[in-house]
Amino acid sequence: MHTLRCHLQHLLNPLHLYCRLQEAGLTEPLARRLSQAYERTLYRHLLA
């Protein structure tokens, strides 16, 4: 179970999301704002 939690923490990490958004073609400022909003609203409550 510990490995599943670690894997989810990696996949759902705001920095990981930021990198994937940039790979998808979003601009750097937009990807940063989206990942910061995701961190504030969801990530802190999911796995933190």
C-alpha cells in the first residue's frame, strides 16, 4: 500500500502536473497558474 501512495503522490504532485501541462503545449505562465491553483484547491487535501 505504501508504494501505491508514493506513486499517487508523484503522479498528482503539482510539479508533475506543471511539467505535463507544458508538454501538452501550454505556456509557462499558464501552466504555473493552473498547477498552483490545483495545489491550493485539491492537492493539499488529497494526499498531503
